Amino acid sequence: MKKRVIDGVEVQRSSGNVFADLGLPDAGKLKIKTGLVIEIRKAIRQQGLTQQEAATRMGITQPKVSGMMRGDFSNLSERKLMDCLNRLGYDIEIKVKPASDSVGHLMLAIP
């Protein structure tokens, strides 16, 4: 990636995945899980649910909802996060298509 200096600070354009930019393992999964958690948090707020009400609807414990609201979702799988969104009234669509490169990419599109 091309680096630039702005106001004396070296910066570079993101690849679109901050976790990959930081060199974290499983960056693709982290990006997807983060996107799912953001949508769950939005749904809880939009529906005016308490953490206990959200936990009951999603089939998880209130402490897990509390952790999720604070950004700790390491103990929840991608599948469980998708299930939580379904239980909050959201559809999830997974689209599979041939990749333009020799190795495909995993991406989450949220309107």
C-alpha cells in the first residue's frame, strides 16, 4: 500500500479490513462478526429492548448481551450472531459467486 505523510504523520489507505491492516489472524471472520454485532446493537436500540429482553429474544444470556454492547463478542460464533439477528426480525442473505481472483473473498454487505 502507498504511504503518505499528512501533517507530519505517516498514513496509508486501508485495505477495507482494519483487522487485516493490523495483521490480526482471522481478519475476515473478525470483520464479519463485527458487522453482525453492529447490526445487532442497532436492532436492540431501534426496538427499544433492554438487555434482558434482547437476551430472551436472541436466546443468549444477559451477560453475553452486555459484553456484546461493550464490543466483546469473542465468545459468540458467526452462526450464533446470525441467529441473534434472525430472532430480532432480520433476514440474512448469503450470496455465492465465482471469484475474479484465484482465491475468493468473504464479504458482509449491510444496507
